[in-house]
Amino acid sequence: MRMLDGKGAIVTGSTSGIGLGIAAALAEAGAKVMLNGFGDAGEIERMRARLAAQHDVDIGYHGADMAKPDEIAALADAAKSAFGGIDIVVNNAGIQHVSPIEEFPVAKWDSIIAISLSGSFHLVRETFAGMKARKWGRIVNIASAHALVASPFKSAYVAAKHGLLGLTKTIALEGAEHGVTCNAICPGYVLTPLVEQQIPSTARARH
């Protein structure tokens, strides 16, 4: 028997990078995983089928936009229906924009806060009651080194990740008496598509 046999998981932003690695590790441990993220539909389906076959677990996919609360609710409902309940939530989805604050596009600020911070709140809100009722849950928020320290030209990302760290602490306190844990992971730079895309803009901003 594997450690997570029978557990249902949602990993946001899991069609590439860190999220995909986490989804694969959960599947290897026996969890049923709902993938989420953007990308080519055919490629995502091949990825989903490969993970399911390789680890002999149910792997689903839902394309919810993590900036939209109604789509997040639909993602949670789909996973609950498919797996019978959600025991593990990994809030990994995020976007980045690099710009001096006086030039920072308001729409980019709103999107980054919505996906990295508000999206995490909405998904936990949709799944927390079930975890408490079952007296078991694991919530992992993928924050960043930028949840702990700041860098110039990343005002929205730094603000969102600092907020995510505070949200993590609050959820941990609320879940502690109910067998539900909440932790944040704060990685530094990892060579993922998100990081690759920001290298040119960071260079321009620092020029």
C-alpha cells in the first residue's frame, strides 16, 4: 500500500514546471490527482494519460482560470465528484510581470494578486470544510523566496507571495485542531517556463 492511496488531490498550475513535478510525486505515492493549468489540449491529455498509466491512479484535468472564483469552485466540484473528496490541495499556480512600479500595468497587478493570492484563498475555502469533517487534510502553498524578501521591479509578485505566507499561517491555525495542516514552500529560482519568460524583462528593467 502506498502512503497516499485513496487520497484525492488538486494541484494548480500543474501542466508544467514545479506543479507538474508535484503532481507526479503525489501520483507516485498513490494519490488521485486533478491537474490544472493552461497549455495545448492534446499535450495536456497525453500528460494526463501518461501519469495515470505510469502510476495506476486516477488523473483528471480541469482548465479553471485561477483568477476566477466561479471557475475555481467548478474545479473543486469536479475533483470532489471524481475522487469522492479532496484531501490535499497544492496552490502552485502563478504568473509574473517585471516592471518598475511607476510603469507597472494595473491589469498585471490585478492578475498576479488574483491568481497567486486570491485564487489560493478561494480553493482552500472550497475544500477546507471537507478536510475538517474527515479530520485529515494537507494544504501546501507554493510561495517563493519573495514571500520572505523583496526584489525590485516585482511589486505585485512580492506582495502576493507575502500575503500568501500570511494566509498560510492563518489556515494552519484554523486547521490545527482538526487534523488539517497548512505549510508554505518558499523556493528560490527554479528553471521553469515562468522563470525563463521573465529573464529578458528583468534584464531590461535592470539595464
